[in-house]
Amino acid sequence: MSTHIGSVTLPNPVMTASGTAGHGDELARYVDLADLGAVVVKSLLPEPWPGNDGPRVHATDGGMVNRVGLQGPGIEAWLEDDLPRLRRVSARVVASIWGRTVEEYEKGAAMLARSGVIAVEINLSCPNTHAGRQLFAHDERATEEVLEATAAAGVPRWAKLSPNTDRLIEVADAARRGGAEAVTLINTVFAMVDGMEGGLSGPAIHPIAVRAVHDVHAAQPELPIIGVGGVRDATTARDLRAVGATAVQVGTATFADPRAAAKVLAGLRSAGMGEGT
């Protein structure tokens, strides 16, 4: 089941999704993290960030809406406290970073240089910050600038993009021009429930993720895609791989079952789904 995402080789195509598995080894009591393709940690700002006030999460029939707002300890504290715990369980680690400016992305990437992470996922698309609906991933030039600025990480970069734009194909191409080896599709969908604005995730957005992967792959077949959105079993993982995703990430399903990523991987293995299947 060896999987190639640009220059990164993983033992299998199943990862955790950023924001759903914590900053460190929180899932280690439920999942052998070394058995997964990689662990993608919650997005980090260079400095500590408190996130949004409550309420932060609201369940829906098809998943959940969240407005957590990227709470995090900052990259320096993460390198000191969380990354060593992931190393102790032999996880392959992908760090996710975000910023309010190009300079913050650049600083965060530079702080991760020589950290030993296998890739950096550049989160250009979280709708739950003070920027609201004005996301980097809605603008081609801004996306390209951020990717160029994060080259200081010294490892492959993946751009996590938004479904909330009619420019997704163009933005994916801009990310590629800026140096992204892959794109992660998709982040959450703009939503509101009981007066709370946030991002919708879970089974409800799975068809949106499938369409996004399909469209970008059709337009740019050489660009590796990591599919995310409503992955909860081998069937939903296969949906994304069938339309062009090289690998998948398991996110919201983890809140209902912390073993979800391992179960998706077990399902793929049982079905004999290797590379390119």
C-alpha cells in the first residue's frame, strides 16, 4: 500500500486530518500512530493562539459545525512538548501551519526547518478566524505568495484549500506554481447552525469533497491530491481515490470513534486496495 505524494513516500494512504487528532499523541491510546501513513497535527501559528470563545462545536445530522478558531500552543512550544511525544510512538508527522499574513506563514515555516517533520501542510482555508470569509485560498496570487514564502520549511509543502470558492482549480494551480507538491481537498464548508457561524465537516460534505477532487484532478492530473471530507470507512476513502486522490485524511469521524483512522486503514487492507486503487 506504499503511497507517493510528490517526493514523500508513505507506507499507506491513510492519515489523520488536521484539527481532529490534536497537536501530539492524543490518539496513541486508541491507534498505533506508527501504522498510519502519517499524523497531520492541528494547525499552528508561530505564537500561542487562544482560538474563539464558546460555543465552539455544534452537532448536525450530517456531521458538525465548528468555530474553534485554530487554538494552539505556538510552534516553539509544540516543538518542545508535542513533537517529541509523536517521535516516541514512531509517527510520521506532518505539521500544519496557518497565518494571518504572508510573513506569519514564512516565520512558521522557518521555525519548522530541521524539525524532522516529513511535510508541512499550509492551511490557507480555515473559515473560523478573524479573517472570516476572506481566505488566502480564495485568491490565486495570495496563495502563490504564501507557498513561495514557506519554502524555508525545507520539506515538501501541501496546500490545504477551500471548497468555498468558484476558483478552486485556479487556486490549486497557483499553489503548485508557488511550490506545493500536493493539495489537500477540502477544508470545511461555510455553515451556520443555531446562530453559530462556522465550518461544516463530516458525511454531509463528502460529495462536495469528491467533486472538488474530481475537478482538480481532471484539470491537473499530475498534481497529487490528498482527499478529505466525510471519510469514515473504506468505501468513502475509495470514493475519493477513484476520482483522483492519492491519499486520504480521516477527520470528523474521529470525534465519534477515536479509532476511525485505523478502521479506515484496516478496511482498505481487507479490500486489497493498494497504490492507485
